[in-house]
Amino acid sequence: MKLHERLAALESSPIPTWVFDLDFFRQRWANKPALELWRASTPEELYARDYSDMSESTRSRMRGYIDGFRVGRTAEEEWTLYPKGEPVTMKLFMTGVPLDDGRTGVLIQAVVKEQAPSPDLVRSIEALRHTSVMVTLLDMAGEIVLQNPAAQRAFGVAAPFRARFPDDVIPEALLSATRAGEVFSLETAVHTEAGERWHAVEARTLPDPATGKTVILVHHTDETARRGAERRAAEEGQLAEQLRGTLAIVERQKQEILALSAPVIEVSSRTIALPIIGVLDSARALEMEGRILKAVSARGAEHVILDLTGADALTAETAEQVARLGRAIRLLGARPIATGITSKLARTLVHANVDLEGILLLRSLRDGIEAARRERT
């Protein structure tokens, strides 16, 4: 039997009645009072209207109803509808009805309120329905009396309040605090339809305007993004601190390696030697200069031997570094002696046109030590 055949008895009902298809956002059937309510001239005009621009909160409310209708539930709620863009506040009685293709539609019967509520009340109700804050009313036993669409989307329509929290202590603490007249406030992990989230939860008691009984108002705000940003900032700060520590260790190790690769050796009471091994670049030359000058001052050295036997092939730039070391040594009153000068190194020094005035150039470290001994005597 087709939908219109099954609903034929409602054709003559004075109550506006229609069937809404939530999957396609279309009206599938309406009696004459419903056509008048929706200001439609014909059923075909009403059925052709597209309601896909409804808000996400409205869709969530309707989906929640559908889930309940499938297990035999009904719904009764006050809505403000907008036929042809004009607001009409009415009481809706809703139940599920099978559509012709087997899906579940919503059978809606409407009672238009003769006296509309105040605009402030209507606006407050609509704001509550559309806000992203998750609002729940509980009775004093902790059972849900009402949830706004945001809470229904987050926690599901049928889930009990206590199931929101991974820790059973939290809902009991909330109920205990509010029953004592306190405001409960906590930021905690919660179970939602989208998985675990972090919510700021606040609860307080107030009188139920419908019954006069005391109820508990609970609202959740999602703080997951903020906590994630704070955690990332903390992790980045920790990584930066670790990086600074690592760089400090690397620098210290670098200095230790430089010192080991060019140790200051005391040859005699007034002679020190600096064997240079490997590449002599500007950074390494600067580090050597600091150490050798400190050693000259501390030991009162008169001769400083710069042994280049183990140095890599010098370029014009590194030859200038040797000359600079020599000039610095001379400024402290010591005699610089460069040893390990091979024929190839001598040609490099000549072609580089480096000023080596005041630096004694010798072939071997032994020659340097002997020259220093002779000059002392």
C-alpha cells in the first residue's frame, strides 16, 4: 500500500499533518490544512520545495528523532517553522512512518499556538538550539530531562549522562556538588560520538520553569583544540630546550676535539709547541689563537712552535691564518717558529704572498726545538 493510501484517513483531519523525508529534504505527503499552513497552492508545489538549507542543528534533531522512531518512540516538541519565510510557532507531534521505498520518514502533526510566546523567549529557544555549547538539563538523580542539538550531536540521543565520562568519580562529584548548592567546574576528558575530546564542564542548579522542581543545568564547551595547541607549544618548547642543550654539548665536544687535534705542549720551561693536524680553517685558527695566547701569557713562553707537519695542504686562506697566529704571538713578546715546511708548502706561501716577517720557518719540529734552545743560550 502506498503512502498516500495509508494516510488517507488523515486527509479530512483538521490538524495540519505532513510527512517529511529527511534524506532528501522534501515533503512527501500533506493534507489540506498542512498545505494552508505551508502556504502552498497545490501538493505538487509543496513537494517540490527544497529544505536542504536547514541548519545542522535542525538536521541533528531530526536524525535523533528518526533513530527513536525506528524503535517505536514518538516526539513532542515546540518548534518555530518558517512557511514562505514567516515564523509560526507550533507544537509538533512526531512519529515515524515507512516511506514507499522502505526508508523511515517523519509524520508530523502540528498545533499552531493561538498566542505566540514573546519574541525574547522564541529567540532564546532558537539560540539554545543553534549554539555549539552542549547544554543538558538533569533531574536531581542525574537523569537527562533535556538536551540541546549540540549535546545530542556530541553524545547521542539515548546515551545516559554518566556514560559521558571515562572516570565514574566525575559525574558523582558533579551531582554531589550541585545538590549542595555549589557550582561545579572541571576540564576533563569525555566520550563523544567523535571519540575522546576535552571539555570544560560547568553545572549548577535552577528551578525547572515547566515543573517548578529543581534541576541541574550542565553545559560543555569543547577545549580540545586549545589543549592541543597548548600541548604542541609545550612540546615545541621542550624540543627547543633539548635542542639548545644538544647544541651546547656539540659545541663543547667541538672545542674538546679542536683542543685534542691541536694540543699545546710544553717543550721546555720557556718553549711551547702547537702541533696542527688536519684542516686549518678560520674558525679553528681563531680557537687555536685563543688557546695559544692564553698559554703564552700563563707560562711566560719565549718561543712558540707552530708545527704544520700533520696539517692538510694549505691554501692561500689558511696560509694567512698561520701568519695571523704568528703576528699574535709576536705581540705578546714571544718568538713564533713554524716547522714542517715542505717544498710544496713553501711554494704555497710564496704564491699566496703572505707576510711571514718575524716567523722563523724550519723543516722539522726537531729543528724548531733546537733553534729555540740555541736562542735561549
